[in-house]
Amino acid sequence: MSLRLFKIVWVVTRHRLDTLIPAERLPLWMRLLLKLSPLQLVPVGQRSRGERLRLALEALGPIFIKFGQMLSTRRDLLPEDIADELKRLQDQVPPFPGELAAARVESELEMTLAEAFAAFDRVPLASASIAQVHAATLHSGEDVVVKIIRPGIDRIMRQDMGLMYQVAKLLSKVPEARRLRPVEVIRDYEATLFDELDLYKEAANTSQLKRNFKDSPLLFVPTIYWPYTRRHVMVQERIRGVPVADLDTLIARGTNLKKLAERGVEIFFTQVFRDNFFHADMHPGNIFVNCDDPEDPQYIAIDCGIVGSLTREDQDYLARNLLAFFHQDYYEVAALHIESGWVGENTRANEFAAAIRTVCEPILEKPLKDISFGQVLLGLFQTARRFNMEVQPQLVLLQKTLLNIEGLGRQLYPELDLWSTAKPYLEKWMKERAGIGGLWESLKRQAPELSHQLPELPVLAHQALSRMEHEHRQRHQQVTAISQMRRQMSQQGKRQHRLRIGLALVAIALAWQPLSSWAATQDWPILAAAGAGLILLIWH
């Protein structure tokens, strides 16, 4: 742990990451500490702050690289220059030895390689920060790939996450950094990262996605072989396709790139709105293309470790927001944000609408094919942040996925008009959701529960009426008791008043003789004052 900490301190010093913190916003003691720090002896160099941060993360290894990749999607939290630089992070990690991979497979499956596979290639096909992939063949003849979690990665991750939390808590004391909510960002990253360590979850996500697109011409998802899948080992069907980023091969095979780009958009909206289950890590490394029929290309998706979903309410609000954008109805966008609780309930819709119009109108004046859908959504989130919008994790995943899809589509077909591709789909979905068909589907979905509750309706109605009658009797008893208490208090007050008068008269009677002698020798102002005081005493 101490050696790891020493390395992190050295990398931070070497790349002068302290310069990323705005010193003018630090407390006085921290400014003095930085000023007198030995860091000041290390030259900053000519590299930009974003490049220095990227190089530091690369030097610190896989976990920090992956953190930088995740952070690059949080453009709502980062300056543009840093976010752009972090996008360049490449997850190219040296593989671990094939012998270790074989040993881990045998340990997880509790059988030898020869018992599990007819063939197993100890040279990995690919290597990443969390796992690496080996080719293999089952005894039944199917070609498969075996994904294996790196040995010891759990321990390294826990150490690095502990250090990240310490740094995040330190940054939380800086006013400028506090707005970025560093502890929450690390917590989100930790949850995502440790989910990727459990290959059971990835396998389950892959199976769900495959079911959603069964026999679909849009998307193919490889089969999971569950008998050979464990927490740290996963076996799935080996796919044969062209990497989506390999444009030269796609063009050489005569692929219809326009159709391919439009299908990418359709897949995204189908996952989000039809299935409510979307692949949230759709970068080019996880997407391949089946070009067997160049005029009817099909996507192939792998690595479903990160998936997202929305509530039915978020689905509705998102679709209505996007349609309002299509029609440039900014007041509707503002009202939907307030209604959904994405911004503070005290936000004035007209002020929020004016802010959105200021940001989006210059963008929407461009030709539709030149407008970035993802950037519009990003601009909306950044504007909403000024109105105390809480960042919604599910929307951040959605935004990241949309930016990936749009970037991929524009790379395949620069003339892609994502707006005109998406608008008919959204309008159709809203019509189905809000129309007779949507109502019928909702009734069918709730039919089992309704059929279960229907025989109980008379009993439930009787119980409700009994409850109402009981509450009515209780309220009547309470009103009667309160009225009786008021009468008793009133009578008690009258008795106390009469008692005070009686005591005063008795006292006067007993003291009359000395008082009359005293009064005979006093002037009239003194007698008047004494009389007034006596009257007030009796009144009180």
C-alpha cells in the first residue's frame, strides 16, 4: 500500500497535477501549503493540463485508465479541454501470462482444460484492464471465446479505490472542486467497476439483450454457455465480424453505410423505449458488423458489462422532452423538467425556458444534418445544472450511449440526420404508449393482478366503509371531548373569578377598621390611587 501511494505521489508530482486545482479558491492554509511545497521545484512543461492528466492516468495503470474513460463521459462535470483529452485514453494493457489464464480457468471450472475444451489457445485474442479473452473450442465443436478476469485485480482495485476516496475527500474541501461532487463520482465509478468483475452479471445482461433481439435483422448477440460460466470466467459464442471502426474493410465489401448508420440509431431507441434495457458501453471496440449481405448489414454487440434502464416515468419524460425539442417548444421542456423533479420545484418555468432557448436556439438554426443530438442533450443538462438539477445517473449513462451511437453513425455516414431518423420512431412510440393500443397493453399487463383483486373487491369495499365509519365516530368523539373540555375550562375560570372577588371582600371586611382610620387622615389623590389599585386587583 505504501509503495503504491509513493508511486501515485510521484506521478502526480511529475505531471504537476496540482496545477489543475484553482489555487485562488483554496483556503489560506492550503494555498500556503502549495506555495511552500517541493512541487514548485518541478517544471510544468509545455503540455496542456488535459494532456498531463491523461498521461498521469496512463502511468498509474488499468484502474486509473478506466476511471479516466468513465470521467470523460461526465461532460456535465468537466471543462471541455479536459474531457476531450480524456476521450483519447486507450485501454491497451499488456496481457497476463497464458499459464495464469489456464490455471484460473481450471480453478473456476473445477476441471482441467482438456476436460472443458477440445482446444484452448493460451495466447490471448485481446487484453483489457479488467480481463482478457482467449479462443477455445468446445468438445461439441462450437468455437467460443473465454473471458478471464485478471488474477489479483480485486486487491489492486480495492487499494486504488481507497486512495481515490482519500483524494476525493480532500478535494471536497476545495470550494471549486466541491461542485463536481468528487466522492459521489468515485462511488459511481466503484459500483460500475466492481459490477464488471462479476461475469455472472455480464452473462445475464448478454442473455437478456439476446432475447430482446431474437431473430432481429438489426442486432446479433452471441450465445452464453452457462455450464462453463463462473464469477471470474465466462464462455460465449465466438463471433466473426468486421470491427465497426474498420471503414476500409466495410467499404471494400460494399456495405450500405447509410443503412448501417441508421440501424445504429434504431437499435439505440429500440433498446431505450421498447425494451427499457440498453447496452451502455457501445464504443467501437465492442461493436462488429456482419457483412454477409452488404445491403442488409447487421450489428454484433459484445461486452454487456454495463447496461442501463429507465423508469416508465423517465421514459415518458425523456420522449416528451425530445419531441418538444424537435418542435422547439422550450417552455414544454422546462415544464417537463420541473414536473419530473429533475430540477428544483421552485424553478420558474419561464426563466428556465429562456435559459434553454439561449443555449439551444443557435444550435437548432443549423441544418438538421449538422446538429449533434448528443450535444443538444448535453447543453440541456448543463443549463439545467444552473437551476440546481441533480445529475441523474441513468441519464448520464443514456447521454454517454447516445454520444457513442451518434459519433459512430456520423463516422460511418457523415450525412446521417439523426433527428429525422429518431423523430418518427419517438412519435410512433408516444402514440402507441398514449393511444388505445397502449391502454390495452397496460390493461393486459395488469390483468393478472386485477383478476386476483377482483373477487376481493366487495370485502375491500366493506373494509373501506367500515374504516370510514370508525374514523367518523372517532372524529365525533374527539369533537365532543373538546367541547366538554372547553365548557369545563370556562366554568373553572368563572369559579376562580368569583373566588378572587370573595377573598378580596373578606380581606376588606377584616381590614376595614384600620383602613377607615388610615383613610380619614389621607388626601383625596392617595385615596383615588388606592381605590384604582384595588379595582385592578379584583379584576385580575
